[in-house]
Amino acid sequence: MMTHSTWQVGLSVTLTGASMFVGLMVGACWLTAMNVNA
């Protein structure tokens, strides 16, 4: 399991966390907009 270097693992973890955070923020904004419009 030493095929990945430390920076590659850190980068993948950072990108995964960032994408999850963005997805949660977009989902929250979308739900809020739907509730306001309804």
C-alpha cells in the first residue's frame, strides 16, 4: 500500500472533503430555496 505518496493521499482526502462540503452547502441552499418558494 505504498504506491501512493503522502501528498497524493492528502490531496485525495482534501478533495473528497471539499466536494462533500460543497455538496452539503448546495443541498442546504436548495432545500431552503424550495421551502421559501413553497
